[in-house]
Amino acid sequence: MLAVRLVLLTVLAVVLSGAAAGWLVAQASGQEAVRRMVDQQNDEVEVFARLLSSKIEQSQKVLRTVASGITPDMLDLPATLEWLLQQGLPAVQFFDSMLVARHDGELRVNLHNGRFERSAQLEPSARDALRRTLVDGKPMVVELVTGRSSDARIMFTMPLHREDGSVLGAVAGVLRLQSQGVLPVSMALPPRPDTRLMVFTRDGTILSHSDPARVMGRVGDEPGLGPVFSQWLAQDSPVVGPAATQVLPGHVVSMAGMPLPQWMVARVTDSQPVLAPLDGAQRQAWAQVAGATAALAAVLAALVLWLMQPLARLRDRAQLQLAPPGHGAAMPWPGASGEVGALVQVFEGLEQQQGQQRWQHQSLEGQLQAILDSAPVGIVISRGSRLELLGRQASQMLGYQPEELRGQHTGLICAAGEDCDALGARMQTAFAAQGVFNGDLCLRRKDGSPVWARAQGRAVNPAEPKAGTVWMLEEMTTTHEERRQDAWVLSHDPLTQLDNRQGFEQRLHHLLDGAGQGSDSAPAALDGHGESIAGVVLFLDLDHFTVINDMAGHDAGDDVLRHVARVLEAQVRQAGWAARLGGDEFAVVLPGCSDTHGMAVAEQLRAAVQAWEPVYQGRSFTLGVSIGMVVLEPGLHDVASVLHAADMACYDAKRAGRNQVVRRAVQRAALLQ
């Protein structure tokens, strides 16, 4: 039984879990080594930051001693003040430079390396620091960073107060960064290729580095430290709190702040060299585990192959089932018991269903092809840009046999000189706006000659565009040639290709004259009272058409008029004709149509227009149509009276709430003419 075999495999899996346990132990040991390194490095950075902070505080205390020895009178006696700074206060010698300024900002003393210099030689940054100290009355620590690492300095300022607490002046001491008072060389760690210790300012300028060439460089350029520093700046973290360490891929970064000078101390260690000994031990252990695992895997593979033989035969037979008919030699289903035997029974059942479905598919395909071949118009079914099925009428129109076009690209029947890509884009636009495509196309026969066709396309499933498109093609090459004649142009609307008002009135006049003479061209129908009628006239006016014109533009309005014309033409083509009278007004004539049937046709037209929701500029629009209907009674000859009555009936439909059909009779006076 398969269940027993799976139990055996589970036992072997437990053995393999030993390897997983070894991996977990190796991972844990690596993490422990990293944790120890993090703790040690974190403590070292914390101690270094505190030691450096104490150096800064010591320098401030020395400056405070100097400030306490300066009396208010000395600020007005430069000679006395210079003597005091040169000989009277030994603490002055602690600094490389000493500056003293009065409360009004005037620099009284500029002592540099034991020599007094003019105030004009004072750097702007030093002058600004003195000014801020005089204004705020608080001590400051300012970096006087220059472009050369050897000239990088730091400035300490201390305010001088009167007895009443007001600011009397300010004294400042300047030290080189690499001096004993700030960052002596003795504080730096011995240079090592796998670790770097550095001190940098809040703006990212390096003040001290294990590599002297990196002093005055940018922290953002430091491997490993750059991303951590950028994250620290993005979070606007304060330069306070204990040291923090981050473990990055390949680096361990520890940072600690120095609040008073707003400096940061960082140590970056390359984790790869540090963990190299541990990696060596792990590789040796893994080599031993790999040997044992390989032996166990070989035994397990042999056992699994033996257990999976029935399933392998079942797989081969199932793959043969999926192959096309006649592909590959026949193979019986494997004989097996237990779960494999149950699967064999399921596959045998699926094989029977597949045969039935294949037979049903072939039957349906034959029936569909028969329908396509017997249709009075050409029908084509396409999927994407490929032709799938064609009816006999469509194939004959194009001069091909159906099998010659199946599976071919639609570009094969695109007329010479026609931009197929532009035509496809126009079709896609029509489908997106109207849900259908309805227009005239110039196609190419097999011999290369052009053929014009009225094409109506609709998606098989609007919710699934990839399901394909059904096209109805009606050849109209002769009609297209007629449209070039002057007589056709005078009697037809150029936008919709329907009769214009002039052509409509002429055809209606012939119909009324033919009905009055009993002509066969106007077959009479009977109304509900058994009286003969010549037919029905419908007057249609689109509702809310101006909304589309105003919001989507006149191009969209013209597109709506063309589509409505095709809808009317498709609905009444076999029973009458349609015309565009002007603007958004249309007319339909149904010769020999009864009152009841005319009302039914009018309702169908109204419902067809209402069901259509065009989409322009991403917005959906809803249309309606108000329809007025008149019955062409015997003895009626005045075309103007008929149109007036139909127009008034349409007006009654709009006044009654729009989107409805209203019947109205022609005035009796007109019948007597």
C-alpha cells in the first residue's frame, strides 16, 4: 500500500532531519559569533565616545579658566589683556589660538601660535561663532573645517559675564583636531584592514579616520557606513543616547553620539574576515555531513525509484492520453492496486469523457460550419489577429477556399495600400466606444483585386475579448461604385450613407403614388378594421444627443450618428429603408406594414438605441429616442403632410417624457387632396 511506503519515506525523512539540525546549529553558532562581535564593538565605540567627550569637556574647562581670569577692565586695555594672555595665564598655552571680543563684536585680541595678529585675518566662521556666543550667552563647540586635513581645527567659545549676568564679551580657543587636546594620534586604534574607526560631524565630514588619507572626506563614501548614516539623517535622529550597532551584509556598523560637539563616533568592521575561522570550522563539519547525506540520499533515491515505478507507468500513459490522436504507440493502463489502482480507474473514466467530448466538439464544429456555409451573408470568426472559421459566402467573396484562410493572419485579406495597423486601431476604438464595429471595409481577394464589404463585428463574449469576434460581411462593391455617381451624392447623407431628406421625400412620394395606383412596388397591408394601408412612417429624434456633443465633442457626436444609422439600417433592411433628415433626426419607412407591426418595429428600434451605451473619453453615455408613427392610409399623397404628422407625433413623445413611441394620424384634409 502506498500509505505504508509513505511511512517508510517518513522514517528516512527523520534521518535527513539530522542534517537540518546540523544546519540550524551552524546558523546558531554563526549568530552567536556575530552577537559577541557586536557587543564588543558596541562597547568599544561607547568607551571611545565617552573618552573623546571628556577631552572636549577638559578643553572647555581650560577655556573657562582663561575666561575667569579676564576682568571687565581688561577689555578696554588691550595691552593689559595681551600681557595676561601671553604671560599671566599659563592655560592659554593649551590652545593654538586665542580670541577675545567685546560685547559690541569688536575683536580685542587675536593670538595665534603665540603671536598677535590683526583682526582682519580672522576667518568668517570664527567671527560668526564669536557673534553667536555674544548673542546667545552660551558656550559653543564649532568645527573650523578647511579643505586640508592637516589644517582641520575646532573652536571652543565661552561668554564673559558681568556681575549682573549680562554678556560682557566672549573668549575663544582654537585647537587642531589632531592635537593632544582633541584627537591625539594615540587615541586611534592600530590600523587593521578589516576595521575602521572614525569620528565625523553631523553633516558627514570625517574628522578622524584609521586611514589618514580619509580625513576631511565624506561619510557617505565609506563602505558599509554610508547607508547607515543616510538612514540616520533621514530619521533626523538626535546625537544622544547609547551606542547602537547594525549588522549589514558584509559589515557590522556601530555608532555612538557626542551631544556637546554634535559629533558621531563609528566603527565599521568587515564581517567576512572576522568570521573566516568560524566559516572554516563550519565547512569542515559540513563536509562530513555532506558525505553522510550523500550516502543516505543514494539509498533513498533507489528506494523511491522502486516505489514509484507504478506511478511512472501511470504518468507515461497519462501523457500519451494528452497527446494528439494517432501520436505514439498504444499503451495499456498499468495494472496496480491500492491508490495507484484508484488513479488508473479515474484516468480511464476521464479517457471515456475525453472521447465523448472530442466527438461532441467535432459534431458541434460540423454543425457550426454548416450554419456558416448556409448563411446568406458572409460570416467570419476571428481570434486575435487570426482567422479561425469562415462561411462559404465569405470565402467566395474573397476568392479563397475556407481551408486556405483558416489560421491565416488577417493582414492576408487587407486591401493593398491599406494601413492594417491603423484599421485595427480604428476597430479597437469602435469596440471600446460602442461595443461593436459597423462600417465599410475594403478587402483583398486572392487575385489581388479589391472588394468592398459592409462589416459588422461583435465580440463573442464582451467580458472576455480573447474569446474572439464574429464578423458579418455583405458585399457592396456595386453600391460603393454607385456612391461615386452624382445622383447618389445628391440623394444621400455623406456622414451616415443613408438617404438625405431629398432622397427620402422622393422615395416616399413614389411609394404614395404607387399605393394610389395599386402598384406592386407598395404592397398593401390591412389595419385592424380590414382596410388597406400603404405602410408606416416613423420619425425618430435622439434624446440627450446634445450632451454627447457638448461633453465628448462633435467627433463623438458624428460617431453616434453613424452607429444609430447602422442600427436602423440593420433593423429595417428587409422591410423598408431609413434616412437621416438632418441633425439627430431620422426617418424609417416600412412599406406594406400594418399598424400593429409598425408599432412593434418602432419599439424594437427604441429598445436597440436605449440598450446601447457608448463610451467616449472614459465616460459612458446613455441615449434614448423619441419616435412618432403615422400610418399611410389609402388616398394619401402629400409627403409634407405625412412628415408633419410624424414630426408632431415625435414631439408628443418628447413632451410625454421622451424615449417612447406615439402614434398620430395624418390630418383628414390631407387625405382629400
